[in-house]
Amino acid sequence: MAFPVPPIDEVDLGQVFRALADPLRRAVVAELVADDADAERACASFAMPVAKSTKTHHWRALREAGLIVQRDAGNGTFVRLRRAEFERRFPGLLGTVARLSPAGRVPHG
Amino acid sequence: MAFPVPPIDEVDLGQVFRALADPLRRAVVAELVADDADAERACASFAMPVAKSTKTHHWRALREAGLIVQRDAGNGTFVRLRRAEFERRFPGLLGTVARLSPAGRVPHG
């Protein structure tokens, strides 16, 4: 089951910046940007040292900001970057974020 | 009198993104970025269709996020982009914001 996401043209840049204001969400986005193949990833494969309800909140914030699609496969949830359409809508932003918040540096706390 | 601003190395990227989440603040930043001369500008010279207290809040958010310096000259307040040091700390971000939120399109409401 795919979680609903907004059409990319309805995504608000303010909402994008609010989503990216959180260091854990930036780290996730940077990790997704770093994978040129844009492979689907198990949500559980991301280092997120927070409670389950907080993870759920973070994934929703990223979905609603148009950055990712997410689906529930029964045995877990999976996520994929909306790279092409996000890049078309907000050119250069993903690259800038990935440079400023390098992948592999997941903040703790 | 210059308002206090954080040393650029103490500025948090999350705070920068929160500052940039507001369309009026993005418009101001885009307008400042568009002036290659980085001239000081009267705060009153920006189109900000909001209450005075809200303007004060917006300027403070931009100052605390390390984006601007501001001073009170008695006959008004003046503002300048911290372009060089901000660019050194967060390379590429000012340019990306200016491209995504072009100057001259001040949002109303």
C-alpha cells in the first residue's frame, strides 16, 4: 500500500524547508541523494535513533514535503526519493542539501 | 547600534532552514542576494505587507539564522547580507534560495 503524497506541483517550498530543518530528516535525504540508482530502501535500514512514533512523524514530514514516496509492504515500509520530479520543481535544492548535510553523519539525540 | 548576531560558526543549519521556510523572509533574502554590491538597505525599503511587530520578528529570525546584520541608526533600521561568511559556512545555499524564490515576487498575506 502506497502512502498518499502530494502532486509535486502542489508542494510548498516553505514546507520543504520545514522538513529539511530537522537534522535527522536532512541526514535521510542526504543518504537517499547519495544513491545515484535511486533504489527503494527499507525504512528500517536508516539509522534513526528515535522512538517509533517519531520515525513515523519524520517519514510523514518528508512525504508531505514531496521529497519521498513510501509504501507499506506488510513486512516493513519502503522509501524512495522523488528525485526527478523534485529536481524539476526545485532545481538544485537536493544537491545543496546533500552537500551541506553529508550522508553518513547521522545526528544523535 | 548594531543588533547582536551569532558568530557564523555557531549558526545551525536547522535554524537557517526554519528562517527560510517563510516566504516573506525568503523574498527578502532573495532581494539581498540579487544585489551583488551587498549594499546596506533600509529595512523600510522592503515590501513587507505585515504588521510592524511581525516585521520585527522576521528581521530577528534572519539575524539569528546568521543571514543578515542589522543596525538601528535612530532614523530607521538598516540591514546587510552576511554574504561572504554565510557562503563560506553554507556554500551554495544563498544562490539556491535566490533561484527558487526569485526577488521581486513578494508574497502577500
